[in-house]
Amino acid sequence: MSQLKEPYDIAIIGGGMVGISLALLLAQQKRWKVLVLESQSIQQGEIPQYSPSFDARSTALSWSSRCIFEKLDVWQKIQQHAQSIATIHVSDRGHMGLTRLQAQEAGVEALGYVVENSWLGSALMQQLAETDIELIGDAKIQAIQPKADSMQLTATLENQEVEINTRLLVVADGADSSSAKLLGIQPQKKDYGHSAIIANLSLEAAHQAVAYERFTDQGPMALLPLADYKNTPRSALVWTQPNHQAEELMAADDSIFINQLQARFGDRLGQFSQVGERISYPLIQTISEEQVRRRLVIAGNAAHSLHPVAGQGFNLSLRDMGSLVNGLARQPMDTDVGALETLLSYQDQRTEDQRNTLLFTNGLSKLFVLSSPAVALGRNSGLLMMDLVPSLRNQFAHFGMGTQQSGADYV
């Protein structure tokens, strides 16, 4: 077994959006030697190419995420292909209750942004290429062993087994993390009994930068505004359905699918004229039973994978990473970067934001599928009251933007 030449201060397992964002935050400090290990085949300096596509998958970025990316000097690039959200329209199908959240009323340029994943990834990788962060692709982690002064990784790189030592290890390799399991850390799982159907839609009417959250008796649906494709307005659909109904919708032809969707959503965007590639995945909440140990942080979806309603998952993880780096940077230069005291302090700072976001997303997903008359009356009264009381709308909007969360601690 060979050994990489130098020990690292921080190693990140997972070169997705969370892992690369963390690497950029660390690079900005110019303080640590950092390594990113990614299971996919990608070499340092190789930039994923952005190619516009009708079917491109997208991510909703909150205002707080924009603030973090601005401080990383990457927002200007991301914004080139980002669709702003000026209004969020929240309604309950078959009932009178609705409310509208406005960016202007909240005092911001936009409540959030919708960005194609391929462009967001390309922008982050271009930024990473300008740093001295080491990125290694096609890395398969075989074992992780805590040592007195390091975490020791055994990995297969280019068909060769190597040993890597790092003073702090951050595991960000996705929900149901295989690396966390190597450390004996298991996720706590909750099956919602629903699946999310993801697809892009062509619209008859321009979306006017409006995001729609519509709650139905079968589960919530969201239509997020996308940048036009070949001069045709588009929205990104996230449609939550009970598993058996999701299977039927996935098997239906496009015309039946569009008709079913139109019946559930209504005609606020006119008639849907085209649906792109449909993808479905089961909704399972996973929460890591531990997020920190000495020399270890569990991050991103490996730490908490949430229900997609309200689009909070990536934004919560980005706030986590901003807080982690701020906590590390506040320590004296001679402090051990993997010290348990520092990592426990980070965990304490993030507990309230994580708990509130989890309660918020779970609460919404449950509240709007309960069909009893009393529950329906209560939730619709709440929506109507929010629409009438600006302070309630403002509080709700700022929670969604990530600007009121305790412990966000932005860089």
C-alpha cells in the first residue's frame, strides 16, 4: 500500500455541491491543506461543461445561499443562468386559503433563485480550479480508521490502494452515506410513503418569476420558475404522490400525465404543452445519528436528507458549512483543526436551525395531506391570516430565505 505524500489538514469525502462549496469556503481562508475525494471519474482541472437542455435538473437557492456564494466571489457567474423568484404563491387545492410572499415586501431582490444543476456545478468547479485545493476523482473509500492524531483513510485510486491521513475528515457523500457506515454511524430513516416526481414543463403563460406551492389531498406540488428554453417559458415540477399513484403517473403517457397534473394544479399558468423526462424517487428522511466526533463531521445529505417541500435541503447544508468554516477560522492558528471541543461548538450552533428546518418541512408535508374538516379549516384560516397580516408573511418569507435561522453564522 502506498501513501499520499503529505498529511492533510482537512479531507472531504464527496465532490458534489456541498463538498465543493465547503472546499471553496476553506480555500478562502488560505490556512489549511485540503483534499477532496470524489467517487466519480473527474480529475483536478477538469470542468464540467454546461449545455442548456429542456430536461436539465435544477436546485432552488435561498437568499442566504446567494449571500454565501457572493462572499465566495462565485455568485456573479452562477447568476448568469439563474431564474429569480419574485413571488411565492401558496394555496390549498379545493379551499379558499392562499397567501403570496413578495420579494419587494421582504426587502430583497429575490426570495430565491432556481439554477440548473449543470450550470451550478460548472461554476463551482471553475472556481475550485482557481484554488490550490486538491481534487481526486474515481476514489473508492475502503476503510476509515481513527488514530491518535489523524483519521486514516484507505482508498482505491486508479486501481491502487493508498493510505491518506487527515487531521479532520468531513463526510459529504450523500444520503445513506457508505463512509459514515464504515465508521459505524447509521442513519435514522423515516419513510414518508410518498414519491416525488421531477420533470420540466413548457408553459402557455409566462411564469412571471412566480413559484407555486400547491397543497393537495395527495401531497404537495411545487412549480418553480426556470429560465426560458428556446424562447418558451418553463417551470420545474416537484409533484409528491403516494407511492402507488406515483408509479401509475410514471407509467402514463405524456398526455395523460399532463391532464392529471392540470386537474391538480389548475390553469394559473395556462395549459401545459410539454412535459420532459420524468424521474421519480421515494421520499425517505434520513438523519445521521451522529454529526460530529473527534476529527469527524458528517455533512450535507449524509447528515440530514429532508422532504423536498419548500426546497430547504441544500440551503440548510450550505449554512452548516458556512458555520463550520467560521468556527474553525476563529480558532488560534495552533489549534488542532480536528479538536472535539471546536466541533461540538459547531454542532451546538447548528442544532436550532437544523431542528427548526426539519420541523418546518415535516410540518408542511403532514399538515396539507390531512383531510379532516377541522384541519382543513385551521390551515386555510392560517393561510388567509398570513395573507392579511404582513408581519406573518414577512416572518414566513425570511424563514424560507434562511435569514432568520439562529446559528446560520454566514461567512
